[in-house]
Amino acid sequence: AGAGPAARSGSGAVAKQAVGAGAPSPGSRRRRLFGRKAPVPVTVVFSHGYCLSQDSWHFQRAALRGLVRTVHWDQRSHGRSAHGVGQSGPGAVPVTIEQLGRDLKAVIDAAAPEGPLVLVGHSMGGMTMMALADQFPELVRERVVGVALVGTSSGKLGEVNYGLPVAGVNAVRRVLPGVLKALGSQAELVERGRRATADLFAGLIKRYSFSSKDVDPAVVRFAERLLEGTPIDVVAEFYPAFTDHDKVQALSVFLEVPALILAGESDLITPSSHSEAIADLLPDAELVLVPDAGHLVMLEHPEAVTDRLADLLARVGAVPSEANVGRHGSTAQPGG
């Protein structure tokens, strides 16, 4: 489905929601016993990562279309969502992962106010889910029947080396926050420079997004468009929030919830060791490490991600166990 109505949180974040309903076709017949309310179907809520948009779930959205009700939304300042009021102008308040958790709660209240939920999050989207659990544990206990944490982390992101030698990563950690802040204040100039150095930027995207040597060029271009669509001032606003991110304790809220933890084995942004650490705290969760996969594993190996997600949805009764989800959408061209 296309972009739906805007949900506005208390702080002014605008989140676009694309809602697809897996209801029977208009021509089908439904019988309802008089006075008995039909059960509310499961809604699957997808949260995307840093510098991406809801379109990063392109293949999974295509695979699930018509099978289950889904909600896709753009995090504040990303995709088709506006800046939060608090992030603009004089006296702007820094973005926090906690705020993103409240944004997700606002989206759920607006687009899926009742019925069981399956939460799916990639990278920052997974952190957003943890922040939701931390602040609204009763919502998770009462309504969440499944969670999928893809290429994400519960903390210690300041220790990630991004595949750089020790000296290099220490230098990057020292200067990057200040550099991003300075670049963010000259956004228009930086965006022009970004276009002028498009080839270099594309090379960096491929290195840090994918691991396979034979990624479909159309998928690489699609990822480039997603990342290039995030203004440099937004990149600068969000970056400090990751250093402060620590949601190890919040994971306990998911202990009784069927869970999938999935990561690319060669992820340089949120290394697979972070997913293994989450799995240690959620011992009943399914841990899947995808070989030859980087950070954008759901675009690089869509069939593997969709297959494991479909299995989770079948386990919690969101889709029939015989539904052939994996074959849907694997050839759908991104951006089409």
C-alpha cells in the first residue's frame, strides 16, 4: 500500500504509515454470529534503520502483501516524515532513542490501536522497539505476540570498529561527532558536494551495506537512493543517540515473546556479535546469522530474511503455516 495518514506524536514527529490489510477479497463471503465480535487480526509493524526509510522493507512488504495486515512507517526526519518540532530551530532538543520509542507508540495508537502485534525492526528500528519495551512494557505484555530484531544492537555501539584498524577507529570516534555537526550546519553546501563525489559515496555504501560480490546492481542503486535521500543535517542529528543507546535491561520485556534475531555475518555497522549478545539474553529466541551478508541483509538476501520472518509469523498464528510466503515478492524490483 502507499503512504497512509500521518500520525503525530506529542512532540510533533510526523510518521507516514503505509498500511496494507490482509483481509479477504471483497467478493468473499464472511459469516458472523449475531452479537459476537470477530477477532482482530495480527498487525505486523515494520520499523526501519538510520538513514533509510520504510522502503528498505521492499521485498518483505511485497512477500506479505495480501497475507497479513502490515504497517510501515518512516521514522522522524526520514523518508516522508517531517522533522520533529523539537529538533528544529533555536533550542532544538537532541534526538534520543527513547523519543523514537514514543514515536512507535504513537504510530501503533494511530494505525493499530487494538489486536495482537508483531514488531519487526532493522538496526535503529530494532533499537526503537527496545525503547518502546522500556517505556511501555505493559503494551508488549498485553499485545505483542512476536518480535524480529534484524541487524541491531542493545548497546556498546561506541566500541564498534567499522572494519577499521584501532588507530583509525579511535581517530574517527574523536572527530566524527564534531565533523557531522559542522557539516549539518552547512547542509546545502554539503549536499552539492555529495552529488559531486557520488562515485566515492557509492563505493562507501556498497562496502558498509553489503558483503556479497554479486549483489544485484538494481538493489545497490536502490540502497544508494535511500541513503542519499537522508539530508546531512539529519545524519548529524541522529548520530550521537547511538553512543548513548543502552537497552540491555529492556530486552527482558521480550523474554516471554517468540523472537527472531537475525544478522548478516559480515555486518560492519552492527556486527553479528551484537545479535549474539541479544540472543544470550533471550535464550528462547531463534538466532540466524546469514553468511556473506552485510548490514542491509533484508535487501541483500531477501529470501533468507523473508523465510525466517514467515516462519515466525506462522508460529504466532499471523499467517497460515501452509502459506507460501517465501515465493512472494522475491523478484519484485525495488523502486518499482
